[in-house]
Amino acid sequence: MTESVVVLDGTTLSLPEVLSVADGKATVTVSESAWAGINAARAVVDRIVTSGETVYGINTGFGALVRERISPEDLAQLQVNLIRSHATALGEPMDARSVRAMMVVRLNSLCKGHSGISPVCIQQLAAFLNQNIHPFIPRIGSLGASGDLAPLSHLALALMGEGYILSDGGRVPTREVLLQKGLIPVEFTAKDGLSLINGTSQMTAFATLAQQQLANVLVFADLILSASMDARTCSLTPSDPLIHQARPHPGQVLVAERLRAILHGSEILTGHADCDRVQDPYSFRCAPQVHGAVYEAYQRLTEMLNIELNSATDNPLIFPNPTNPGPHEVKSQGNFHGEIVALACDGMSLAMFELGSISERRIDQMLDASRSELPAFLALNSGLESGLMIVQYVAGAALAELHGQASPRSAFSTSTSAGQEDHVSMGATAAWNLLSGVRRLAEVLACELLVACEALEHASFPSSPHVEGLRRLVRTVAPALQGDRSTSDELMKLAEELLAGRWLSRLEAEHGRLPR
């Protein structure tokens, strides 16, 4: 059931609102205040068409064909040809969630009032979202400059009644769906097609979905770290505020504060306060510095997305000047270039690998009897049983995939359109790489969580309320070991919970909200 309405005005769309629309929990409407700008920009396009001025994107060819002047009677066909020729994407189809995210990002950008698109196109796009019409869009095809041309062309193709719509895991012709929903195809006019496809909407959608999952996963990473610390009887001294005031990077300050909050009330901590251990291994002692650096990469990603969501990213852009009309109102530029998105996503992918790497090292610390003083691999009958030995192996395998995904996608460019478009960002590739990498990270953390909870079964005292609450939730999915068993399904269920965030909401409701 729809819970809310997201009002789009080109300036105030938030990351949680994108997620709400993507998940089908909200419909969309265009703000009354946005229509003035939309109509003013469209009036500029109509005037140029009427006056016969030559302006790129309105009555010229595209890319390397920019010098080709198009006659007035062919302008509508120009836009249709543009969409048909550019709808050439490859690969598996985007799922409905990603398509919805991409649609709302594109719609909000158009509502900013600099595109010159016909109002009917905006209304059709909103209708698709509100009536759950999700175009069939192959994922691969964007180079991240000139926008996400190929994927967005498949979206535009559906708006004009061509192509396909997602249906029960397959696809059906668009015209059949429009007929069922009582909609008619849009007839594109000057600049409509170009406005729809020339923007950073696919990459921004993928990055936003990843960011929203990371909002849960990064807090869980600190909860799981805390469970591992108590399982390994580590000291909380490295999270002393004085230490982080001496090196006040915001991320590590926050993580140290969060660890103190999570472990507050732990009887395990107080029980070994006077032990003779001098220093814990780096994977525990340096966790605020590592987790904190990862959190700062996440903050940079978030700050970038908050701007990108509310930006005009197509070309050319229109800046109406009714008192002094002319070609100068239309400006060719490069806001479609996704470098800012690509670099932020690549940076976050590298940071995720580091977080997974330190997590895997803590798994090793807890499973190695010579260092943990726990049963080897936490087996009840070591030798006869292997316990959780292979949990570290699968964490390592997932980490190997994260290692490959840490390689920057933005480091590759290619020259296209006969050299006119000679540098691209690969922003969509970087954003998809980030989104798929979040799941691998969740799987590595799920492995650490399972191991930490099993190690805590050997503790003489209870941990903190937050950690014990987390352990109880884990036990609803993965009971304590009573002998060897397959833990594959359990690990995948744990990873799903880390991504979904339901457990996090419950823990904070029961035991107190953690610092953000």
C-alpha cells in the first residue's frame, strides 16, 4: 500500500525519498512551483523552432553530427530517430527497483526547469511511476558521459509506446500495457527525446541504492566489530576520546564514540579490565581508524548524491530570459559528464574492500586457537569436527571479489562519436560496481557476525545490551553449534538482514540509538 507522496521540484529530493519511490512505498507528483520553470524553458524551445534559429539539440544533429541542420518538418522525427537508434543497451535487465529509482531521478532533474522538455513527457513519466509501469531496460550501455544514453533511451522508448515493459520476470510489449492502463504514447517534439536521455540518472540511481544500503551496513559493521571485540576479550581503551581528540578525523571520532556506546554495560569488558594483555591486534586496536576512514568515504558519497539528485544534467540547458530572448538562452555544456559520480563510487568501492579486509582478519583471530584461547575453529569436538573453519574461507572468497571491485572503473575512458565525445567517466559502470559490491561486503560481515556470536557462547559473562540483543537476533537464524552443519543458508540470511536494516531498527528501539 502506498504510504506517501514525494513532491518533485528539482531542488529538494532526498536520498530516502528515492528509496521510498524505488520500493513502491510512495507515489510522485510535480510541485506546482516547478511548472513555471518547466513551461518557461519549453517556451524558449518553441520560440527557437518558430524563429528558425539554429541551436544544438533542438534543430541540429547530435554528437559528431552537430553541424547537420534539421528542417522544421523533421524535428519530431529527429527525436524519434534519436531514441530508436540509441536504445541499444545490452546485458541483463535492470530490476524494477533500479528502474523506479532511475525514473524518479530523471523526473526530478527535468523538474528543475532547464531542459525545455514538453510538459506531456513529464506527466507521462510520473504516470509510469504511479501506475507501476517499469520499462524493460538492459543494464549495460552507458559510458557515463553524454549521460546514460542507451539505458535512458529504453526508458524514453517506452514513453512513446515502443519497446517493452517488465512483467513477472519477463517482458511484454509497451503498447499492450499502455492500453490496459488507459495511457496513450507520447508524441515527441523538438528536444524531448534528448532531454530524456542526456543525464546521469542511471548511475545516480545505482549509487543512491548502494548508499541507502550502506547506511545500514556501516553501522552493523561497528556492531559486529563490538561483538568480535568482546568475543576476543579486547580492550576498549583504543576508543578513548582523548586518543581521537589527538587525531580528530571525523570518521574515527564517530566510530570510537559508537564503539563506546555499543559496548556500554558489557560485563566482559569489566571482567578483564585488569588482565595482562598489553595491546590487541591491529584488526581490533586500529578499527576506529579503518572503519572511520570508510565512513568518511561514505560521507563523501552522500554529499555528492545530495547535490546530484537535484541537478540539471542534460545538454543543452536552457536559461530563459524573456526580456532579452535569443540563442544565448540555450547553453551547450558538460553537466552530463559523470566524473563526480564515478570517482565517489570508486572511492567507496575501495573503502568497502578495506572494511571487508579487516573484518576477515578478525575472523581469523577468533578461529585460531593459538591466539584466541578458544576451541579451534570454535568446534565442540575439534578434529572430529571442523566447526566454523570454512566460514573464513568463504569470507575470503567474497573478499577476493571485493578486491577485484576495488579497481577503479573511472580509470578507463574511450573516445566516441568520431572524437567529439573524447573523454567519458564510466560512471554507470562504477555505480553498478558499487551496488553489487555492497552485497559482497554484507556477506563478509555476516561471516564475522556468525563467528563472533559463536565465540561469545564461550564467554563467562554477558556482553553489552546492544551486542546481546544482536546475538539473540542472530540465533533466530543461526542456532549455536551442536555439531557440524551447513551454514550457507544462515550466512545468506544474515547478509540479507544486514542489507535490509530491520534488525538495526529493532536494536536501536530496544537499547538506544547509536551515534551517527
